[in-house]
Amino acid sequence: MATTLHSRPTMMSAEAISSTGLSPRLAAPLAYGGWWITGLVIWLVERRDRYVRFHAAQAIAAFGVIAVLIGAFGALAVASLSFLPTAFEPFLWAAGITWVAGLALWIVSMWKTASGEPWRIPIAADLADRIV
């Protein structure tokens, strides 16, 4: 982060390279690229850049929870076929709506971090702060 005597810190400079070998402006959106999986990979590889590590941790927290919810709704839908077949469709819809919401959040996350805007996902950002 570059600073001068009377200015606020800038987010990143063009020469800044993270320990991944990528610029932070490229590494941060890549952390969201494959939901929580690429977030985990970037978080494990990145050691120096706090901006990149934060977005990797935020991807793990946000998209990990979304993936678990989708899986849980899917499992409940399958289990309901044996016990309560009328619940199958609502659980399937819940899984689909959760996936669509996750897709929308993914697009916004990629866009905001690629443009260099500060981006904090409610709840996930608090978890990411603890991880980083």
C-alpha cells in the first residue's frame, strides 16, 4: 500500500505483486472464481497481501455456507421422497433459489473486486476478518 505524508493509503499499486505472482487486482477476483474452492487455494498460497487474503477468506466463508445450504436442501429433497414426498418440490425449489442467489452474489463479488472497489459481504466479511 502506497502512502504519502498527507494522503490516505491507496488500495494497491500497479507494481504490487502478491505472493501468488499475480497482481492483487487479479488475484482477489480469482479467489471468487470457483466459489469456496479457489478461495481456499488462494488463501493457502497467498502469504503477503492482506487484501487478497481477505477476499479469499470471504469467498470461503460466503460461498462455503451457500454450497452447504444447497447440498442440505438437495439432501432433504432426496430424503423427503421416502418420508414425505410432498416436501420434495419445496426443498428442490429452496436449493434452486439458494443457487441463483449464490450466482448473483458471485457475479457482484467478481465485479466489485475486479474494479478495485471495497467489498464486504455481510456476515462473511466478519468471518473473513477473523480468518485473516
